[in-house]
Amino acid sequence: MLAETERLKERRPKPTKRDPKAQDGARTGKRVTLARALSKLGYCSRTQAERLIVEGRVSVGGRKTTDLSDWVDIEKDRIAVDGVAIAAEAKIYLMLNKPRGVVTTRDDPEGRPTVYDCLGAIDARFLSPVGRLDKASEGLLLFTNDTVLAQRLLDPETHLGKVYHVQVGGQFDEVSAKAMTEGVFEAGELLRAARVRPLRSGDRNSWIEVELQEGRNRQIRRMLDALGFECLRLLRVSIGEIVLGDLPKGASRPLTDAEIRYLRRRTG
């Protein structure tokens, strides 16, 4: 499988190659490579699409093609796989309250429960999580088959803040909060929170609110560990203005029209 993936990469069109007919379409986003079209239409991933094309199972306007550099117009060209025409999937946008102990992947080789198990009867074949929460983390996780929106949400240039409520062992004070916002070096990497504020504290532990505008691997846990604090719980409560609210743990719901408009507006 790895060797096959490498062969497909070698056959992909070079980034500098442009469709001479796509000068107007490139601005509108209607003309794309065939593999990208299959992905944008929600049929399969780009790598899976490339495999179908190479196998000669994809046709455009009734003509089979095995050329990964072919360009198509998503709105005008008739694209089919194994003779069956493909229509654009309806766009789906969901939020999930991810439970602790669940992994953010479709299939886990260790047999652990995944976020897809939480989606129940929802047809999640083409849904992907937007970003990740590690196994021990909980809270707000978005899913969509809108690959364009998902990529824009993950782009650091979007500056869409993510807010977490974190339980730490010990007394967390303003000095530690300032250290997290000024930046903490961990494993040779500077990690910084956009905002940190104490929420409440007891004799043995404290709750803090942390906002990130960058999504580095296990960032909050690594910062706390560098400052000598144990992270006991980590719950994502919002992404921009999309708020987890009182959604039960392990439950999901569609985003409202207002929430979808907000995400599109924030991502351009």
C-alpha cells in the first residue's frame, strides 16, 4: 500500500502546471484536477480518487481517462465511476462532544473506540473531523464533508481561537498564566497561549481557561508539564463563536445555519 501511494504521488501533476482553459475557472474554483473533483464532490479522498483514475474506472463525458493531470469543470462535466454518475454530496456540518478515552480516527488498529462510534446512525462515510483532540481530551470537535471549509479552518492564517477549560494539579496563579502567554520552551519549541485566566481553585487543583490560536501537538499539556503542572482534564469548549454549550457527552448535533454562515464568513 505504501509503495502504491508513492507511485501515485509520482504521477500527480506538478503544482506549477495549469489548465490553459481554467483562467476564469481558477478564480471561481469550478475547474480542478479530476482527482480533486472527486474529493470536492465528496465521493472519496484524493488518494483514493487517484487510484480509481489509474485503474481506468473514472470517465469524463463518457470518455475513460487514466491521466492524473486532466482538468474538469465540476459544474459542467459529467464525471462517473464504474459508469455511475457522481453528484455532489449535500454539505454536512456537525459538532460532537467528544468523550475522554475516544480516539480521533476512523479506524484504530488497537481496537479502541473512535469518534465515529459516537456518530451512531449518521452516514459518516465522507465526514472528516476538523483537527483533532487527543485520546485524553474532551469536548468540541467539528465534522464536515466540506473539504474547502475544513482546510480554511485549519489554516493558521484564519486566527480562529479555540478555548479550553483545563483542570491542573496544584495552585495555578497569575505568574504561571503570564508565563504561558509570554511563551514556554518545551523540547526546543516555543509554545504560547493567546490568553490564560484562572477560573476557580481548590486545595488540590485548579481550573483555568486557555485560548489557543495555533494548534500544535498536545500544546497545552506540554506547556503545563514544562511549568511543573499535571494536566488532569482538558475540555475544548469553543471554536471561535461555535460553543459546545450543554450538548451531552458523546452526543452530536448539526450546526445551525447561523453557525455555518459564521464559519464561512470567518474563513473567507
